Amino acid sequence: MNDGLLPLFPLELVLLPHEMIPLHIFEDRYKEMIGECLRLEAEFGVVQARDNGIVRTGCTAVVTKVTERYEDGRMDILVRGMRRFRIIRLDTERSFVRAEVEYFWDEDRSAVDARLVREAQAAYLLYTQALGKQTVQPDLDEPDLSFRLAAISMDLDFRQFLLDLSSEQERLTRTAEHLERAARRKKIESAMKKTARSNGHGKHLGSLSE
């Protein structure tokens, strides 16, 4: 893997920078790929898999810990999202797909408005409350705060959209809007379930508008 090509791991998820996720490695080609990444302390690329192929923008990952090794070579690993990239060309000479990629960073590096940070934080707290989860709130001074806040959302379309944006200011705006809508939706869903359990119809709950 010293030819400049990035190994790709297509998954039905979107990895964000700084995000930590567990992966179970069981296919032979990915056992080989992850084994090489571990030996070389190298990154691999996580890209969202869709019915018609893979998306062009992804995020590199590094293995931070091997949590379990199995006798048949399977592995449970913990990975961290690192750098964003766009695929230029695919290479299929190995058992796993690799790609020539270009890495990209934010074009807009202006200071983020403090009011926007507070709004995004409020939307994040609103959503965690709607989920009934107790999570560790990210430090508001951390870089790429938008990615850290958005990691709580499992909406793949939104996560992929966010990954492509090159302005932290815009990402925070979009994250605040998304989490606030998601919180409202979750509260209505919870209320409807509660009403259904009491043999009601939930008509008094109103409707959502995007």
C-alpha cells in the first residue's frame, strides 16, 4: 500500500471526522486490508455504499484499538474518523477496492459566530433530551464542532451532505436546523406511541413541516 492509493471500505454508514465507531471485520478481503493497515499504521477510507455503487466523498479512518481477535481471523476494531477526501479514480487490482483521492479542508476559515455555536449546542441538547440519552457534550472550543455535534444523528443523507460542506459556519447552521427538526419529530413520535398505548388516535398532535 505504498503506491499512494487509499484502501476503501464501503459501508452503509457515513463516518464523520473525529467520530469513533466500532467495526466487525469478517470478509477475507477486509481482513487482509485491515491487517495491512495495522502493520503499516495506515489509514483506510470509509465511503457510503448505495444500491448503485459508492459515493464520491468519504472520510479516512485509523484503527485506534483491536477489541477482539477471533481464531478464524475476524476482528472487532474501534476506528476514528480523520480526513475528508474525494475519489478521483478507482483501482480494482487488489482483492479490495482502492482509490486515488484528493483530500480537502474548509475553504471558509473565518471565525464562527458565537451565537451560532450556542444555537447548535441548544439544538444538540434538545435532541439528546428527545432521545432520552445522556451523552458527553463536546467542548464548544473543539475544532470542527459541527461534526462532533452532528455525530449523534443517524440520518445518512444529512451526514453525507455535511461531509461535503467546506464551511464550519454553514455546517453549524445546518446542524442546528437538522437537530432541532429531528428533536421535534422524535417528540411527536414519542407522544403518538404514548397515545397509541392508551388507545388514542394522536390527531391532536398536529403535523410536521420541513
